[in-house]
Amino acid sequence: MGNCDLIINVKGIEYLIETKKFYSLKRFKEGKTQLTYYCSRRNIDEGVYIVFIENHLDIEDVEEAKETIDGVSINTYLIRYDEETDF
């Protein structure tokens, strides 16, 4: 695994942000695992997972949520877009 997409430092506190475009449920879940790894490696207990998903897709297991994976709190946010109109 490489590095996190974005690290924001606010007054000495680091926030890790991972972004993905939704392609499949498997890759969606792998992104959460990837962010958990990055947070654990930097000893950070919370990460933000931003997923871009096409408007017409309605996948049951893909939703905004806050969950804990291996002791790391993952906040998932979905940004819906229309491929034809560029958001």
C-alpha cells in the first residue's frame, strides 16, 4: 500500500482523507481497509473516506456511515454526481 490521498494538519492534529470513485462493492470495501491501514500506520484513530458515486447507482451496502474498523473510526461520505453534466 502507498500513502493516503490527503493529510490535513490543523493546529498539530492530522486528519487523513481517502478518496475513491465507486466502481464496485469490493473496491468500496477495500478503500475502507486501505484508510484503516494508513490511520493505524500514523497512529491516528479517525479517518475520512470520500466516495464519488454516479447518481443513477443505488447500491444497498454503499451508504454514508460512521463505523469502527480495527480500532479506527471511519467516516464515509458519498458525493453523487452525473457523468454527463460533470456533477
